[in-house]
Amino acid sequence: MAGNKNLEQAKKAKKDDFYTQLTDIEKELRHYTEHFKGKTVLCNCDDPKVSNFFVYFVRNFKELGLKRLITTCYKNNQPDLFSQHDCEQAVWLDYQGGDDNNPDVAKIAATARPLRGDGDFRSKECIELLKEADIVVTNPPFSLFRDFLAQLMEYDKKFLIIGNVNAISLKEIFPLLKENKMWLGQSIHSGDREFAVPADYPLQASGYRTDENGNNFIRVKGVRWFTNLEYKERHEWLDLYKKYTPDEYPKYDNYDAINVNKTSDIPMDYDGVMGVPITFIDKYCPEQFEIIGNEYSLNIDKGRGYIDGKRMYSRIFIKRAE
């Protein structure tokens, strides 16, 4: 659980400066290549000197058929958010292609220009850049995930961003999943992922490593991609094999639904409402199931489902699609 402890400490101290690995970006982005032709991509939490999102899009600019790549980087007096903070002010970069057969990423990154302000994605000048973008792709700070996502929805942007799976239950975010305005990405459904962190990051006794060059890395559990870009795999039906029995699937004391402990155990022959783990969203096919709500949206008594007086884990309530 070291990754989760690191994440909680990061949120409290605003130490959520996690640098996504290039391999993780490549594994996810390959499912969306058709979305990028002729588009402007904004990476608005990314210092081009250290961001692997910048590396990916520069290297694949021609193949994806991009129109523009814009990156912005936050800078303030507290070295805790978006960059390595070895520059005196926030920067931005507008790349429109060039020697795309063999681009010199470091040379291109060196052309970054200063921003007037601190580069906060909520600042006026960064919002103006957001308006010019078609798709936002980045790893926003976990402590500001709700604010970041709310801004994307306000400006009606396509996006592919990284967050924590627990965000699913938040009252501002769950309705987006329920209404199919957003869904989880394809490549991460379980386990943890490794992120690079700044030199001053508070590392724990386990769950981190330092490579031969002195770079620090931590492993974080519960990481997911969140997106509103379509991909074919999300419409694949979940294979079900178990049949309903009252003993194996008891009803809640305070809500008319049966409890299902594992997504793989959803009964194939039950047509009523079912309470499933929040990680059901990893396998959610909108043509197969309808999301009814969660404890918050359904105003369930005591705020959680109970069985024989015992408080159960948080659930999403679903039923078979008609």
C-alpha cells in the first residue's frame, strides 16, 4: 500500500508532481490515433524539458497528423506542482511540426517561451490557450483533479487525463460516468504504476526506487486514465457465467438491490438492481449495463448499503440494459 500512502501525503502537501512514464503513455495513446488528425493538442501541466507527454507527441507529430502541440508549465514560489522548477518563470511552447522524421526533442523543448503569469491552468492566458485546443492530454495534479476536470467540461473539450480510481465516487465526477460523458481508458484496469518524482519528494521506506542516474520513482495504486475519446474496446460485453441464488447474492437491508462482491461474479440471469464494486467501471459496457447511481446520488439511508446490519463497501448500482 506504499503507493497509496505516498498519494495521500502528496494530496495533503500538494506534492503531486508525478511524471508519467513514456511506456504508459504509449500503451494508452495507441487506442486513439484516429482522433488526432488535424487536431491541436494541449498538454497544460507539462514542462517540455521533462514531460514524456511532450516527448510522445513531438515524436509522433507526423504519424498522428497533428496540427499543433501546445504545452504549458506552472511556476510559483513553492516547488510542488508541475515542473522541475529550474527556470525562473512559467513557460509555454507552441510546436507546429518541422523535421518530423527525426525530431530533436531537447532542441525543440529549448524553444519554450515565458508566460506572463504563473502558468496555472486556471489563469486567463492558459484558458485562452485551452480555447485553441481540440484535445487535452496530461497528468493533472491529483489534488486539483476535480477543478481540472470541471474546466474541461465547462469548455467542452475532448481529453485523456490521469487520475485516481477513487475519483469515481466523487459527487462532481460520478454523474459524468453515469451519463456516459466520460469513461475510463483502455490500458490500466488494475495494479499500480510507476511515476518519476522530483528530488525533494518525501519518499517512504518502500514503494520507491532510485535509478543509476539518481532519479526517484514511486509506485502508485489505483491509477486510471479518464477520457471522453471513444475506443472500440469499451463496447465489448463482459462475459458472465454465474447464476443468481438468494444465498450468494443477499439483498441490502436499506436498499432494494442485491450485493455483488466482484465484477466477475455479476449473475447472468438477474434483471433487478445490483450493487457492484466501483472498479466495475473498468469493465463497464454501456450497451450491456445501465448505471442507476451510487450511495450519494440515490440518497441511500446511512450513506452506505447494509446487509444484516453490517456496513458494506462503497458500491455502484447497476442493472441490465434493456
